[in-house]
Amino acid sequence: MTSPVTTQAGPGPAAGPGGALSRYRDELRSVMDEAARTPSPQAGFEPAWTLPPASPALDAFFAPSTIAAHRLSPHAGTRLGLLHLMGNPRTRTTKTYASLLIVARAVDHIRRTGERVVIVTPSSANKATALRDAVLRAYETGLADPEHLRILCVVPAVAAPKLWHSGLTADPALRHANPLIVADTREPGDVKHLARSLVDNEAEPLFSRHGVRLWHTLDLRNYAVADAVRALFERDELPAAPRVHAHSVSSAFGLLGHHHGRRWATGQEYAAAGTGYLLVQHLGTPDMVSSLYHDRFDYRPRWTRQDGMFVQRDDPHFPQRTYDPAEELDSTFYTRTPVTSERMNAIIRRQGGGGIVVSLAECLDRYPYIRDLLAPTGTALPADPRRLREWSLVMAVTGVLNALDRSVVDTEEVLIHASGSYGTDDYRPVAPADLVFLRDPAHLREVLHTMAAGRGA
């Protein structure tokens, strides 16, 4: 394997005062107008698809939405690139973009109506961290205050160690106004049902009693609009060329957002042949890869035991070796039977690409090389992989290298979307004393009404 070489491609929107979301604000408004004409997939309140007026405060709010591109050393005769989407040091994930747009829409609703808004979201940790950071940033820039804007997050217990401490947990009043709920559910994804049920049952009584709008933000459109900036950046900063976009996925919101942006920019529903997508998943939730190749979510290869490992060679889309066929490499990826799978299958089957599942053993095999490969991009992986807490980027790079070695994809270039990476030195976990451990659904309702009724945080 050759020594990795990395160079920057283009200045990127980091050169501007408000990151990508300010750079592409005018085009995003048009993308948002289109989203507004699309029927909402869920009942209940949502703000208009509008942003606050342009201002230095809004630019400061959008500032973390940086994007950069880097060239990496080629592999198996294929050019590799990295789309760096982790520029916010308070999250280190791509969830920043959608979170900033979601909160900006809530801010504009408050500005226009004077109504109070409580954002409700389920999360496997990263979305909660990013949305909470966006709420805190709205406070810091003066776009909103805790009287009018608050957030309630519900996360599975397995993900609690990945929640980031911030100003919303450090300050007792803000912690009370913006609770972090930890639910010990049978399946991590069950927090989605808890959050949805809470909003369905409590939105009307909460508005009647407290004048508070409850907004459930887990809507693909929120992420498709924000992640459209990836395609706009690619159009402006990268040479036109056939390439496959690779991404670690749970529901593939990021790749669907890129597709949405490319479709909006070109006016074409599908890209020309050669512009494909590579889905990278782990063994805990390989449902999208299973669906892509077998039209079912429950397909798994047959494993045999060899030298203490589980091995298989029949299916190139699944790991050749693993410690455990059901291992949970990263709790970030917790969605089973995603509703987005059918749409992603149609895009890949039309445009090209594929899917691959990686194991911890495969990631560890590649880890020293990946660490050197990424270092010049400003992505510092810990020397000891046991200190890595967010595996998205390592998964994606491992998946790309394996996919090229096994001819899963055949392309001139792969652009890896760097959607998340952080270790124990990058953040301080939220202390257990600052979390609310859910007793039952009635307890969740109690927490909601208490935080919504409170004023003057």
C-alpha cells in the first residue's frame, strides 16, 4: 500500500463569514421553497420553510457549516477524495448542517409570530448533540432566548456515553429548560416511537395550556435540504468527473441530500451514469445493503468458524471476517428497516454504486493506514483505536478500500463523505447526574410539561 498523500481542493466556503449555509443561502431558499410545496410526511406543527433575514448574527450562527475537499492517495488504481463535513469542533459530525437549518427555521417562526417552540427529537447521540449545539448557538448569537426556544432529546441508553457536555448541561437553568432523556428501550430505535408518540399526544394540550409549539424534526426533508449544499459545493469546487460518493449510513439521509441537491442544481431526476453512491454499514444494522442486493432486510451470509473468528468468502458485500456476526460497531447506526431504503435502491440501480458492510476486525486491520491517510486533512484519529468513539469515517474509508479490492464498485474516483469522527480527547461526556433517566412514558410527558411550562431560564 502506498504512503498516503493529501492536498486541499479549493478554498471552500470556510473562507466566507457564514460557512456553506451562508454561501449558498440564496440557492437554499429556492430548495426550501420546493420543500414547502412537498406534502409533509407527518402530521403536526412545523415552521414555515423560511430563514431569518441575513445579518452578521445569522452568519455567526451558520459559521460552523464549513466544507472542504481533499485529495487522498489512490487505491487499486482509483482516485480517492475526502469531503470534510466535520468542521464544527463542538460536534465533529455532519449533523451540524441540518441542525442549524432546523433551528434557524424555528428562530424565524418565533421572530414572525412571537410563539414559543420546543424542538423534540429522538437520536442515537450525534443528532442530539448537534441540535443542542445549534440551540445554544442561537442563544449565543442573540437569535433566540431560552424563553422562546427549547429542545427535548430522547436517546437510547447505549448511546448516552456519546452525548457531549456543553453550555446546555453546564448551566442548571438551561439544563432544566433543555432536558436530555435517556431511555433503556428493548431496541435503540424504539426512542423514535417514544418521541413520535409524545408529540402526537401532547402537541395540542401543550399549546392550549402553555402556548408552546411542539416540533418533531425527524423529517427527511429537513436533512435533504441541508445536505443539498454538498452537491452545490461539488459543482463549484470539484472538477466534473464520474465519481462514486461513499458514506457510512443508517438511513442514508446524507446521500439522499446530495442527490436532492444535484437534482435541484441540474434539473435532472437522475445523474449521468458514473455518478453513484456506495452505502457503508456495520453488522449491527446492515439492512440497506441487504435490501439493495436481496430486496429484503434480513439477509445475512453464512458464517463458519476459523481460528476463533467468523469467516465467509461467498458474499463480497459482507465482511470476510468478524469477531461476532451481530456486533454493534457503533451505536450511531441504529435504524432497522429504514423507510429510505427503497428510494436509495432505485437511485443506485439507475446511476450506479453499491453497498458494503464492514466489521470491527476489518476496521482495525486498516486503522494504522487510515490514520496516516487522513492526518494531513486535519482529521486526527487517536493512536489507540479503543479511544475512538465515533467510527463513521473509519467505517467509510474501510468500506471504500474493501469495495475497491473486491470490485464491488468500478469507478474512476470515490469521494468519501467524512460524516463523523471523534475520540475521547475531543469531548467531555454528559455526566449521569445531568441526564434524565426515563422511568416510563408518563415520566416523559411529565418532563415535557415541566420544561415547557418553565419560564425565565
